[in-house]
Amino acid sequence: MLNEDYKPQSSTRRGNAPHLRRFLTTFFRTALEEYREAGCPFGKNVDAMLIWFEYNQKTTEN
């Protein structure tokens, strides 16, 4: 039988901590700025930036 008092903490609630959101926002903006400085070698969208990160930011515009 389930314990009616048991309420697992949602991972969403932990991820919404203000300091974590600020950290992630700052990180994302910095990463996007560096990607733009590299010339957006994989395109001008977020998915392209993530591919660039997979290549360890060593690829620049050809």
C-alpha cells in the first residue's frame, strides 16, 4: 500500500531555483556570443550551436 504522506520532490521544482536559472541563462548567452564570434559555422540556430559544442568549439567559418 502507498504511503499517502509520501510526495516525491519534482525535478522541475529543483530546476527552477533562481540561482540555477541565472547561471544557465548567463552560460547560454556567453556560448551564443562565442558561437557568433566564430562565424556561426553550422548555421544561425541553437541546434547548430550545439553541434559546434560537440566539436569542442574548434570549427570556425570556412
